[in-house]
Amino acid sequence: MTPRNVLFGPVIFCTTLVGASAWAAETVAGSGQEMNLERLTEHALMLAQSPYNADAREVPDFLNELGYDQYRDLQYRLEQTLWHDQGLPFELSFFHPGYLYRKSVAMNVIDTDDRSSPLPFSTDLFDYGPQSPLIDQIPDDIGFSGFKIWQRTDNQQLQRIGLFQGASYLRAVSSFNEYGLSARGLAINTTSPAPEEFPDFTEFWLQQPRPGDQEFVFLGLAEGPSVVAAYRFVLHPGTPMRLQVEGRLVLRQPVEELGLAPFSSMFWYGENSAHRPADFRPEVHDSDGLFIETQQESFWRPLSNPTRTRTDSLPGDDLKAYGLVQRDRNFEHYQDIEARYHLRPDAWIVPGKGMQEGTLRLLEIETPHEYADNIALVWVPAQTPVPGEVFNYSYDLYFGERSESAIAMVAATRYGESLRGDDSIEFVVDFEGGPLTGLSEDSELEIKSDIDGGDFIWQNIRKNPFNDTWRLNLRVMPHDNIESIRLSAHLKQADQRLSTTWRYWWQ
């Protein structure tokens, strides 16, 4: 498979680890000393008073020059997993530095008495295969580039459940054991005109589990030119998987946009794409839409591959949940037996403290292929923290297949030129589930719609007799010299809201 990059702006930024801090673990907790989030926060405050060291923890050039297939030869030996043969519910394997991962990450282990000690790198942990001649050149203290979390199943098999590797990126598998979109620890200036900054996880402290533990606990430190952040993570395996995140963030300097609880995903083309490549697959994407649940209503915003980079601002106050999901689970709509896009996980956030007032910003970038993440989603607080002060926030991050709500959901969005030859555009939106299920075709439904940049010529809602969905048709005429139209619509019956609100940005 071809590696996935992150496509932001006019160039591709690889998900590399750049700029780990050059401090020893003893500055936070010497070997055998107690380690916790409070101690790590104190260290983050200290680091924030000093300039960012972008040159620390560099990996030798001969490792950075490895190609994708060569890097894949550097395989961790599973018989060397951390806590192997101890009968514990979780074990860890580690990633080798090199290729895209050009800065190393320090690893530490916290024992059952909460005492910390460094975890040393060793070439004995890896099978280098055809790259074995490199072993003699690799420094003893090179460190790792990330780690993978394994859970021991009831039949004593190891099952992968998540990984941290590349800047502040993390992923977890779906209930179908597939990876897809990524979450990120932090995002700086992702949708602003200022240059984007990728803070890095520079060090982790991995809590040794006890027999019978149902969750895995670890600490992490992230750092960039503008920020230092201390984290406590609590991973709860299951369907869906839940990661509790508690962050303590300190800005080194003011930033134009602070993005919390961000996501990166890929949307090449789908049912709402007017122009498609010459590809045998009907759709190619990791996620097909953004859902938002506020205290008052819910929204569905289909993703797209735009003709030019664009940012959409969406409701971000008092959110119950939001995230990027792969709602379409029908293999026939993808026809890809290798990438298995129909099995990609959903990922969503349930905000906690510090995330009450703000804005969601969705970035969509034109991409010519499926090998670049061209979708980013960030939550931006209404008030940016003051540099030098600790900003506390928390949220729950879920990976898996999200259960739908009690109201009707948007199942598909399509559009095209009207056949009437008058330059109008016809949008077709299918709603399904919730209170629409089982309604007779003669039921009287009300369309509540809005438009900016055009006028409605005709609207209609009717039941699809072939699959028990309801189809909304909207024919619109763009205003003169207008290149984009914003639309929204939901369904009602009497005073009852029947569906989520569909929002679309056509260009």
C-alpha cells in the first residue's frame, strides 16, 4: 500500500515527528521517582519559558533516506512486546525511527508503584530483514518513533487496538479491525492564513497495567514552537473504543488559531462528486460527512473534494458530540476489497471542561488521489489562552461505529444540472430512519429549507418505494455572478422535527 500523507495548503506535509525537546527524563521524574500529570504539567510550564528546540532528537540521515518498502522491513518482534508473558491485559510494541519519522520519541515505563524509568531502545527488539546491514550504524540511544497498543483477548491472542506515531497523530481500529481517519493531539493554524504548526508528541510514560485492568493509562508530552502540552490518556477498549483525554496546555507565544481535539481524514470522491476520476470504484473516502449534535438540534454536513481550498465555520457552542463518520457501510458503493473503505471507523468527540464556547472549523482541500488526507476538523475556543498560563481541558474521543440518533438521518446527497436547460441545479437528499420509518407515502411532511446565493425554484419530498427512505428534491437557481450556494433543510410533521438538518456548500 502507498503511505498516507497529510495534504494541507499547496504542498504535502508528511506526518513526521519534528522537534522533540532535548531534555532527559530525569528532569521530570528521575529513574525510580513518582510520575503523574501534575508533575508533567509543572515541566510543561518550565519548557514554555524557553524557545522550542527544533533540532533535538534527530535521526541519522541514512534512516531518513529509507523508502516506504525499506522502512516496512524494520518490523518489531512481537515476542518482545512490553510486558510480554506477564499475563497482563495490555502489551505494547514500538516503531522504529526513519523514513517519514525523522525525530525520535522518548519512552518511559511507570510501574505499579507509580515510579518512572526510561525504556531503552535496542536493535534486538526489531527484525531488520533485508535492512540488517544497518544495525551496526544505529545509535544505542536513538529512541522510537511511536508505539502500538495490543489487547490480550479471552483466547490469549494479541489484538491491535490503537497507535501513536507521527507528530501528534493517533489512530484506533474500528469494530471491523480496520484503521481509517486520524485524531490529533493539537492543531495550530490549521484553517488560518498563518503557517500551520504540527506539535509533536516528544515523550510518553506508559503505566504498567495490573491483571484484570479494563483500561490502559499513559501520559504524554507534546511540544511545538508555540505550545507545550501535558496529557493524561485513559484507553477503554470496546465497541466503540473510548479514549479519555485530559490536557494541560501552555502557549509559548500567541497563536492565530488554536485547534483542540482535531481530526484528519480523506475524501477523494463520492456520490455528491460531480466530477470523478477514471476509477473502477464508485466512491473513495475514509469519511463521508461531519455530524454535529448541539443541545438544541443536530446537523449533517457532507464532505467533498473542492475545486479550491475552503474553510467552513459551524456551530461549536455547548456541543453534545461531533465527529467525522463513514455512514455509508455498503460494500457495493465502494467495490474495494483491499482498502475496504466501507469498514473504516467513525471518530467523534464528546467535549468536557474547557470546550463549551467555540467554533468548529472544517477544512477541505482539493486532492488528486486517495493518498493524502485532505480533510481537517478542529474545535477553536472562543477565547485563546494567555501565553504562560495553564489551560485545562478534557474530552472523550471515540473510535468505532457510531449508533444513529432517534431522528431521521441523511443517507445520501447527490446533485447535478437540471434537465430543464435553464442553468438550475437539482439537489437530491435521501433521509432514513427514526420517525420516518414505516410512514405511509401519503403522509404530509413539511420541508424547512434555507438558501444563500440562489433561489429555490421547486421543492418536493416523497417516499422512495424501493427502500423506505424519503427523498428531498431541491431545484435551485444560482444568483448572477455567484460561484457558490449554501443550503440547509430538515423535515417536520406538524410541530415535530423528524430529521437532522442537512447543510451543504456547493461550488
